[in-house]
Amino acid sequence: MARAFTLLETTAAILILGLIATAVSLSLHGRYASVRAGDVLEQIQFLDQTTRAVAQRSGAPVKLRLDLDRQCIERIEGDSDDQVLVLYRIPSRFKIDVVLSDGQESRRGRVQIAFNAEGLSGTYALCLAAEKDSSRRWLAVAGLSGQATVLADRKEVDALFKTLAGVAEATEPHPFEKVFVQ
């Protein structure tokens, strides 16, 4: 006669399978969360690129507005705020914590990144923070080229801005040269 499993053996097997499934789920959760943060940063980078393209195609200035209170990004076309298009709402798991633009740090309110008719803007950076854990990732966008770089911490962002400031100073004419050029 064939021997069957007892209720205790079956319960133990189910419990072990449940523990294994929980361990696998927890190990994959971190990977999926980081992929999602990467997706949000890619979307913001895409919005920057399309805003540059709209400015170039239309031949008119365009603004990208980061609303830190409502956690959304809007594109403003034209001189007034009448032509606002809500482009992207930051997923509830994340928030734009800090924006660095025009030498200022903003944590609340609205920050506008202006693009001229050629699609050029000032260099800016934003910090995307996860709501549930303390992970933070920075996205720095070079104003002239539109090149976006994902950085790990504020020190890297500050170093990048310092380097860019040094390059800008090096390309400015010497005060004596200004006199002779005029």
C-alpha cells in the first residue's frame, strides 16, 4: 500500500515554499525599484529633449516648469502661462526633492527652465528621491548640448557645476581684451 504524506509534512512543505517565495520576492524588489527610478529619470530626460526640439522647430522660446509642490513637469509654449501642457506627473513612489538652476537651490514651488529659440537652456540638475527608502539619484542636464548625466550624490553634482563654472570663466575674454574689442 502506498504511503501518503501526513498533514504535518504537507504543512511543513508549504511553509518552506512560502519562505523561499518571500526571499525571492524581496531580493527582486530592490532591482525593480531601481529600474523604476531609472525609468523616471529617462522620462524627465526625454521631456528635456522634446522641449528643446519644440523650441527649435517653432523658432520661439519654450519653458519647462518643474512644479515641486504638485510633483509634475509642464511645458509652457509662448510668452504667457496660458499655453500650459501637463507633460508628466512624477509617480507617487518618487519625488523631485531639489532642483539646482541658475545658481539657486529650490525645494518648493515652481522652477522654470527657459529654452531659447535654438533649444538652448541653462545647465540644471534635479534630485529624484524615493519616498520609502533613502535612495536618491541626480540628473544633471548640460544646457548647451542637452546631454544628461545620472549622478549618485550631491558632491558629484557640485563638482560638475564647479567644472562648468571654470570652463565658462576660461572662455570669457580677459578684461583688457574687452577694452580692445570695443
